[in-house]
Amino acid sequence: MRLVEPSKEMEKHFIDMANDNMQANELRYQFAFEENFDFGVYIEKLRDNSKAEKIKPGYVPTTTFWLIDDHGKILGVSRLRHYLMPHLEIEGGNIGYDVPPSERMKGYGTILLEHTLLKAKEMGIKRVLITCDSDNIGSAKIIQNNGGIYENESISTESGKSVSRYWISSQMDKDAIKHWVVVNGSPRIGMNSDKLIETLERTSYFKDAEFTKFKLDSMNISPCTGCNQCRESNRCTIEDDFHALIETIIRHKKLILISPSFNYNVTAQMKCFIDRLFSQYAFSADGCTSQLGEGIEAIIIGICAGDDDGMGYTMEAMKRPLQDHGIQIIYEYKYLHTKHMPVWKNENLCGELETFFSI
């Protein structure tokens, strides 16, 4: 997955993305289906928009980027404005972005913005303003996942809606900031697993840390079919959200796996993810080695309605596959008896977690 500037060779992928938007009744790329549309002219226009001498009065130079996968499919579009004008300080900011409807809720928005911030740094833009509609929770999460600091709200001069304004320093040392990738196996929304992660974020151990959260139940991750093609290609041949998730884990090297215990084991969603990790081995005549790289640390969290015996194999099912890939398990945390004390009712949980993560 990489961020590129648009090129004439990518016409088919652009039309596919535009059609994705149209099918969802989102019209931002409807011009691609007009009779006189010329893709080559469109690409030249995008390039001209990045040059100060080519833009119209009242506009700022803007570079467009496309986030693409290994096959060239467009997973997101970002627009980096080189500087701000007064109207952009109210709404628009330095970076705008969109993700095709069929690719949303997969973590691509966070990856898209992260890569675009690196481009801003390369251009010497030290401080980046990003805005979103105040009721756009998904976009706000993307901004916050990339270190966005909320400043205030303004009112859009076009729509009259409330707009939230965030600032991000593109100069910040990303290596000095812990960025945790949360893989949540619970199929429920807003229940014990979600609430425990929210509480975890408030502890001093995770102070100033950033989080990218993946809810497996809302992702398109198919079960392993046992085809063994990964033994030949060193890559899973199933094309779904698993690849973006793995790339994010490899990039940040900080992982939290959390799963409730269902019938003495992890959930089906978590088991599906764990099984697919088999494709991350590189196979040779001498055996196999992990393709995940070195230095990944992980925390595993199990949640159970009953006691430790009821937890069954839940912790081991998450722990062993990670260890086989050379991932260091730095903490194992169990939350028991949710039937009698759900996470959201436990007023002492934050203090309990503070103590646990101080050991």
C-alpha cells in the first residue's frame, strides 16, 4: 500500500472508484461519467493545481494523492493544500480526504492521512489544520488517530453546519510516540471489550499514545480456506481487509489483541484473524520464518462472564500464534465475572489498570 500522485495509467482504477461513489449516491466524482470527460486532461488539471503559477485567484496550490494497493486499486484520495487562506482556516484546512464507500471502516482513512502528513512534512508544512463536520464521528476518529488536537468549532459559510477544527504537528517525532494497533474480536458494540479499551486509554501507561482500532466484526476478513497457496507465494491470496490490518501492525509494532471468551475460546472473528496469520510465514526448504519483522510488542486481553476456568483457552489461543511469529507478549490481562460486574459499571477499573500496568 502506498501513496502516489495520480497518473494517466490509472484511468481504470479511477473510474472504478468513481463508480463506487456513484453507486452509493455520492456525486463528488460524477463528472467522470459526463460525455466530454477526458481522463488525461483531468490528470493534467490535478498537476496544474499543485503549481502556484497555474492556479486561479482565490485558490491555493493543492497536491492530490491516491492511496493504492498492490494492484493499483484506489483506496483513498487526499488533497494537500500548501498553505491556508482565511476561508480555509474556517473550513477545509490543509488536508481534505475521502475514502470510497466500499472501503470505509477498514482503517484506510487513518493510513491515508498518516501518509499525507508525511508529504506535508516533506513540503516543510510544520503545522497542519484539518477540519470535519462536527457530527462526522468517523472522520474525527481518523484525525484523532493521527494525533489531531481539537481546538474549537466554527460554522461553515457554505452549509451553515458546525465544523470541528484540529491541529497536527507534521514535525512531531513519530518514533517517539507509541502507536498501538487494537484488534478487537468482540462482535458486540459498546460492551465490555469496547469499554475496557476506552478505560485503558485513560491510564498513565498509555499517556500520549495514539491508537488505531480495528473492529474485526465490521471488517471483511474471510476465514482461512487451507488452500496452502501462501506456502508458494508467501502471501495470502484472499483479497480482503486482512492485508491492510497486517500492514498497520508491521508499521507501528505495538499490538493489543482483545477478545471475550465464547465457549472457552476466542470469538469466531478473532479465530479467523489468528488463522490468517499462518500466511505471514515465509516458507522454504529449511522451514519457515515470520514476515512480520522484529520488535513487535503485544498486550493480550481476555474477558469472561465467569471465572478463570471459564476463560478456557482464550488467552493461550491469542498468545501462542503471536509468540510463534516472534512477537513479545509484554502483558496478559484478564477481566473476569462480567456477569456480576460489567466493565462499564466498575468504577475502580481505571485504578486497577493503573496498578496492573505499573508492574
